[in-house]
Amino acid sequence: MDRREFLNLAGKGVVAGATAMGMAACASGSPAAPEAAPAAEELAEEVQQDSGLPEISWEVATSWPLSLDTIFGGAETFAQRVSAMTGGKFNIVARAAGELVGGLEVLNAVEEGSVNVGHTASYYYVGKANSTAFGTAIPFGLTARQQNAWLYEGGGLELMQEFYKERFGVIQFPAGNTGAQMGGWFNKEINSAKDLEGLKMRIPGLGGRVMDKLGATVQVLPGGEIFQALQTGAIDATEWVGPYDDLTMGFHKVSKFYYYPGWWEPGPSLEVQINLNAWNELPEVYQEIVKTAAYEANMTMLARYDAKNVPALATILEEADVEMRPFSDDVMNASKEASDALLDEIAQEDTDFNSILKEWRSFKDGIQAWHGLNEARYLEYLGGIS
């Protein structure tokens, strides 16, 4: 799909979305919004009637700058819902990266107990343990729906919680998903896998290790430091999330090429991580509220990105001299081969990773065969007539 085709489709989508929102506002007298408040009030009343429940205040250390309102918004949704459902008895406030700890130090702080709870991407910590990657995304792995299916119904969350418990003394819950990410911003053309050799790229997690195998020079930078690194030439390329955040970050102002897809993050989860001692001290009703709030944050973030990425990409293509390109088959094939080899190498050396990988691969093969049979054909058809 080229620039003109996307802008034409995006324009129709934005108009249709605005019309639907307007109709909902007229019908209700206010902008359309999920009717979650009554349930929150009822839960808060129940909690307030239990005089034995303690008043607790926590702060959430996050990996996100305030400017990224959707990804930081996952932490805010979680915090606000816990506070609302407890009538303020369990009050949580989200803090931007750097306010409590550095953006890449959240799990360390939660493990040590210097903060009770964090909101982060687990794959930032593959240097501590390879298996943390499963909590966010594995290259050429699961889409957002597939990731949620694996975590919630495929046994993935139980596997990850057992691992976190034994390795870090932490319990975690999915609390956000960006959906399939873009391949990122490049100031060099990438026509073949050979063009990756010597490329200085910001990319974390196992995707970064795959790029390393392909000859790139990999860096891991928190979100707030990427723009300057790209602008000054300290890096040649960066991946981040997708159009909405990329527009906010201003990458289109200092990059020429916008590639897709982000094969390293086809459906990455963010998560709430809680120190296990602090978790065990919570009353059971607070624990259930935390689970519910994390689930809501998980679903809300994905819906927001899906809605906001369309007009954001249209804005990028209208306002900037950017070339949007798909990665070539040569790049994709080389990356897939390197990714499979990397996973097998890690599994041979890391028994924890190997045990999770076996379960994950089995689930992935089944659900991707199903989606490939049914939904892929549907989307293929729609793509052919659009």
C-alpha cells in the first residue's frame, strides 16, 4: 500500500469515526465513554463498608515519559482504577521514568523492594534473565490477540508468574499492549540483509540480539533519549512503537525512511510488576482489584493504539517527507532464520527459557495455523478489493 492509498483509506476512517462519536454524543448528551463508573462506585462502597481494610498508598515506577500519553496511560489506567474501585483506600499514583527510578531500572527496583510496583516492558531485562522476553514479545511470535490468549487461557501467565516468583520475588500481570509495531525509523535505506551490517540501531530485547547476529550495532535507550540520539547521528535507526507515539516523539522530523513490520514485536505486552512481599501483605479483595485493574489497562491500551494510529500515520505522511516501505523478503527471511537460531541457542543454555519456549511454541503453532486459515484469508480478500 502506498502513501496515496493509505491517506485515502485513513481519511474515510477518520470521518467515519468522528461521525460515530458525534452520534453517540448526541444520543447520550456527552462524549461516548465506557460505562465503568457505576461498577467502580459499587465496589468502592463495598470496600468502604469494610472498616477492617487498611488505607494504602503506592507509587508506580514506570519506563515511560509523560509525553507518551498512551503507553504511560496504561500505568495511569491501572492506578486510577485501583484507587476508584477501593474508594481511595488503596491509592496508587503513576510516576514517569526518572521520577522514582530510571526507565530501564523498574524491575530492579521492584525486586529490591525500593518500590512496591512498576509498569514496564519485561524484555528490557533480558540481560537479567532471557525468559523475561516472553512477557513482552518474541521475534516472529504472537500478535496481540494471540499473546493475550496465551497469557490468559494458554497457561502463559502461570508459567511467567512462577518464573518471576522464583527468580525475582515478583508477581506480574499484563497491563497494556501496543498491537503490532512498525519496523522503525531509518536514515539509511535497507534493501537487503547486508544493509543491516554496521547499522547503529536502538532496539531492545531479543529483537536486538537478532539484529546483532545480522551485523547491526545495537543500543538500548529509554524512550526519552531516542530523539536526540537519532538527531545527532549517534544512532542510524530506532524502533519504538507505531505512528501515534512516533508522531509524538517527532521521529519523522529527523528520519527519512519508515519501515514495517516490526517483526520483533508483533503484539508486545506491557506489565505491572509487584514485589511479592508487598503483594502478600495486601488483603485478598485488594489483590482481586489489582488483577481487574491490570486487565482493564491491558485491553484499554490496545484499543487506544488501534484507534489513534490511523490518523497519526495520516498526519506523518501528510506533513513529512517520509518514505514508508516494507522490509524486503531478503531482510525478513534473514531475520526469521537468525531469530529461530537465536531461540534454539538460548534454549540449549538456559533451562528456564527452554521450558517456557516449548510451551510457547506449541501454543503459537496451533493458534497461528487457525488464524492463518480463517482471518488471514479474510484480510487478504479485503486487501485485494480496497
